[in-house]
Amino acid sequence: MTARPRLRPTLRLRLTLLNGVLLVGAGTILVLLAWLLVRDGVRPIDELAPGSTVVLADGRVLDAAQWQLQLADAASRELLVKGLVALVVISVVGVAGAYAVAGRALRPLQQVTSTAQLLGEATLDQRIGYSGADDEVAELAKTFDAMLDRLAESFEAQKRFVANASHELRTPLAVMRTEIDVTLSDDEADIAEYRRMATVVRDASERANGLVDALLVLARSEAQAARPLGRRTECDLADGTANALSAVRREVDRIGLRVTTTLEPAPVVGDPGLLDRLAGNLIENAVRYNHLHGRVWVRTGSDGHRSWLVVGNTGFEVDQADVPGLFEPFRRGGRERTGARGSGLGLSIVRAVCDAHHGTVRVFAQPGGGLEVTVNLPAPSE
């Protein structure tokens, strides 16, 4: 047996009942006021002289005071009966009209409910598209549509992220498997060939390991941005920047870069590991996406309210309009998965770390090529 649908106290029903109560109450008050006015208005007994009589159309002679009382009682009864009948009719019509009007006014809410029930990963393109009066319901419908736009964009970004991460991880794994299969299938392979294969497999595994580490750091940074930092230690951006410069010294010498540094104290309070990764990513990007005999400039400092880290470099030219795309995962210089070294997560991690520390990051395209990245973080309060 199927359960019978029970009557729910819906918003439409409650609005209808409220309108009906107000309508019946106001009508009842009006009928009572009219009844009182008629009853008192047709009894001017004090103005009649004693013994006054009236002659009716049928020839009867009645005492004027008695006749007025009969007339007032009859008028009062007729007004009360007709008034109650009119009140019932108006109440029924008013309640029905209120029910219809409430249903029409709340129709967008039903559309919101229906759209929400149909929502899924494959139906995020559905919208309410309300085109009625510019009222609170229209504002709710527009807010819901805007929320769906954000959800669709978030799901699309997540799909893109997963696809790119899969691609990046699949590439080194495919390289390792290919090298192993080719070497093992060669019956004449010698020690030198196996050493070459081992070197390729090691490099590919390091690339995969670096990508996994970067993904973990990105996830950790984004999680910290949504809640208070788990570790809060006073540290100096200048120290982390100096360590990052030392780590890339060999690569700097190999491509002949000219590095200019102005490392003044830049105290901040936060997670030392994340802050070191922030400085390391910026320095590594400045070196990696440069050209032979290019330049890198690094500055740190503080004014007591905020501390900053500025990292700039020469390199290929980037349009300023493409700069926001650099913060998307797996984007390198405004291009997606170009095959260049690195995971393409550097600036994504930088932005996540800045958000976790309530800071900001800005990127400026340099005339002639290259970028300058400025990170601002709150300085410790005294």
C-alpha cells in the first residue's frame, strides 16, 4: 500500500491562511461596526414628542417609538444576515484568490526546488532564469543561479585539475615503463645500457615524486587557508629566501644568470615549512623560466606593518592579461602542460600559502619579457 500524502504546512498554505484570517477578521469588524451604527442610528426616540403616532400605508396607526424599535430591529437583523453572507462569500473568494496569488508568487521557489533536485555533475548547466518582478523572490533566484555558476566553474576546475594531474603523473610512469620494456627486450643489452635505463628511470621517478610532493603542499596550503594555521612561529622571509638562492646556485651558474639581492629583515608569523616553500617556488620559477645570461632580482623588507618578498626575472614575454591564468594549477607561463620542467604548481602553491597567512601576491609582466612577483604578509604585532 502506498502512503497517502499528508497535508504539509507549506509556505503557500500558511500565507493563504494568514490572508484568510486577516480578511475574515477585518470583515467581521466591519459588519459589527455597521450593525452597531444602524441599530443606534435609526432610534432617535428622544426627538419624538410623547404620544406621537405614525400611520402606515395599510392604515394601521402605531406608536412612533414602538414603530422605530421594530424598524431598527428589522434593519439590524437584515444587515447582520446579509453582512454575514457577504463576509462568507468575500472570505471564500479572498482565500481562493490568495491561494492562487501566493502560488504564482512562490512559483520561482518551486523552480529552485525542482532545479536543486535535478542537479548533478551532468546537469550543472541548468538555471532558473527568473524573469518576473524585481522582488525578493527574483533576488533569491538570481542568487541561486549565481551559486550554480560558481559550482559549475568549481567542478570544471576540479575536472581540469584531475585530468592535468593524471597526465603529469602518467608521463613519467610511461617513460619508466617504456625504458624498462625496451631494455629488457634487448638480448644484447650490456651494463652501460642498463645504467642508462636506470638513470632515465631515476629521473622520471624524481619528477613523479616532485609532483606528488607539490600536490601535497598545495592541498595542505589550501586546507590551512580555510582554517587557522596549525603552526605559528616567528620567522624571517629573508632567511628562507637566502636558503632558496643557495639551493639553485648550481643552476644559476650553469646558465649564467646575474642575481641581484637586497635581503633586509622581513619578519612574519606563520608556518615555517610553508613560508620556505613559498620563497623556494618563487626563486626556482625565476631561474627555471629564464634565458641564458638573464637576470634575477630578489628583495625582502618590512615597514613594521607588513613584510614583503619581491622576486623578478627576465625570460619570455607574457601578456599582462594572461597573468591571472598563471595561478591556475599546471599552467606554465600562461600555457598548459608545455612539457617544460616543473609541475606547473609553483604559483598555485604561492597563492595558497599567502591566503593561509592572510597575505597577498601580485604578478606584473615585465616589458621585454619576464615577471615580477610581489608577496605581502602581515608583520608580527609588537
